Amino acid sequence: MNITFTKENKNALEENLKKAMQDPAFAKLLQKIGITKEEAMKKTTKLEDTIKELEHCKNCKGLYECQNAYKGHISYPKKEEGSFLFTYLPCKYQKEEQKKRILKQSEEKINEKARMKDIDVTDKNRAKVIKWLDEFYESYDFSKKMKGLYLHGNFGCGKTFLISALFHELEEKKNATVELIYFPEILRILKSDWETYDLKMKRYQTVDLLCIDDIGAEKVSEWSRDEVLGTILQSRMNANLTTFFTSNLTLEELENHFISSTNSEEKVKSRRIMERIKQLSIDMSMISENKRK
């Protein structure tokens, strides 16, 4: 669309562009994208927004502290059919998040079909865990107080697959109600959908078998730690309900993870969560080949 400027408007736009050009980053951006002076005059404010967002990204440590207008993205000029339009480009953290989601979706499809007969028993590094799962399956009784497993180990060693296989067998053959929740994603869902918050929390608090998958991968806040996780664990502990966990962190590392500041009260709150986890589960390590490769 062609826009005709009055002399006064044109002078004002030229003055704005002249001021903006005093910023070396702004001048460098214009040179990089090859925009004409006339086009730059029309889009000075938007180009300045791009510079601000690029500056935000320089010291950003993750999506949780993103200051840009569209979280995880940068408004960036792109030439199309002879004119410049602005599009949102994902930052490195957003790209990582997208990769994780794609990988998680792929894993979820595999885990949905997981059965104990499909478990690879040739890996000696997983033998102890597989033996424990077999014994748990054989002795499982809803009326008994049974501890779950805190299974920690390296990325991609099959922790979630093993627990999924056990849960599916217990659901199909022993009529257990089961729920495996990917903790970072569940926190996002709970926060974005308050209408179903109580219903979902009730499910996690009362289901026969719960696995909190990838605990320790979430961003810690008082809400996620105390209101969500603490409430779920306390309810399940009171009701003697079996609870499993998977993590890339040891129990000691997880305790440090839950401390969100140097405040001494934070250490107490973290310790309280850890005591509940220890009451509900048996700690077991599994270091094995990264099957995601």
C-alpha cells in the first residue's frame, strides 16, 4: 500500500530516523536487512522495537524471564514482494522448547503402547530396576500400603517407559486406576486453565497409582512447589496411595532444586517436600544407554 506523506510528516519521520540512526545497533540492522531510507522512515518505531527485543535476548537466561512482547520470539523485519513485513522469529530457548515438545510427543506415543513384555532385559544396567518392577507387579494389592519408586538417572535411559509399562499392566490386569503426568507440562496446563484446576488436582490426589514424570525439570516457584506438588504429595501420603517419580536429579540435587532463594525458610520448605517424597517412594538409580539417540 502506497502512503503519501505531507511535508511536515516527512520531516518528522526523517528526524525520528536520524535519531534512531545514532544507535549503532539500529544502523547495523538497517545495513543487514538492506532497507531503503524511505521504507525505514515508515517503520522506525517497529525497527526500534526489534532492537529492544534483541537487546533483551542478550542477557536472557530462559523463557521464564523473557521480556519480549511475544514470549520466546523476536519481532523481526522480513522482505516480501519488495516491502518489509514484521514476523515473529523464535529465540534459541523457544526452539529448544519446541524440540523438547516434539520429542516428548514422540515418546508419549511410544509410552502409550509400553508393556512389560516389551522391556529390553538385555541391558544389565537396568536389571535391578526391572526386577523391582516385576516384584511390585506380582505383589501389587490396592488394599496394601505400598511405596512407589523414585527412579533417577541419565537422559533417555528409559525411566518413563519402564514405569509406563508397569502402569499399563496394572491397569489392564489388576484394575488399578493410573495416571502418569509430565510435571513441567502439567504445571503449565494447571496455570492456564483454572476452570479444571480443582478437578485435575483431585484426580492426582486420589488416583490409585500416580507417576510424577521428570520432576526437577520444572521452574521452581512457591506455587508449583508448595501449592501444587506439596498438596498432591500430602494428600497421597495421608491416604497411603502409591506414588512414583522419575527424574534426572538425585534426591540431594532435587532438594537443592526446590530452594528458590537463599532465604532459610526456603530450605525448610524444600526439606518438607523431600520428606514427603522419601515417605512415598524408594530411591533407585539407573544409568544406562541414552535410547533417544
